[in-house]
Amino acid sequence: MLMDIQMPEMNGLNAAKAIRSLDRSDAQTIPIIAMTANSFQENVDAALAAGMSGFVSKPVDINVLFRELHRTIRAAERKVQ
């Protein structure tokens, strides 16, 4: 799941926390990758603390996105096993 951090109504950090707190079998393992133009270390830390699996800054470099997708999907597969 690609999650924009700056969304109206509920920002991406709160949305990730809400997803992780769901009573569903996949709520803890589904990959959630933060996407934002704010790419300081404190933004990365906040995203990971909110339950995000990874972080990609905008504008998106497609190779970085593919690597992050691969990494987070493999990590999620290991959690399921």
C-alpha cells in the first residue's frame, strides 16, 4: 500500500496507525510505504513509528520505489511464515 503522508481528513500517519490497529489477520503484515516530499530523518522516523513498513520521498525515483516494494513485500512474507 502506498500511503501519502499529507492527506485531507486523516493524514497518512494516523491512517497507518488505524490500519495497524484493525482486528484483521493482515493488519500487521500488509506493507505500507510512506510517500511524501518531506524527506528529513524525523519524517522517516515518524512514518516508521506510525507503523509504516518503508519510506519513499517525492518526486518518486522508480528504482527506489521498486527496491522498497521488494524489501517490504519480502519482510511481510517472512512475518506470515
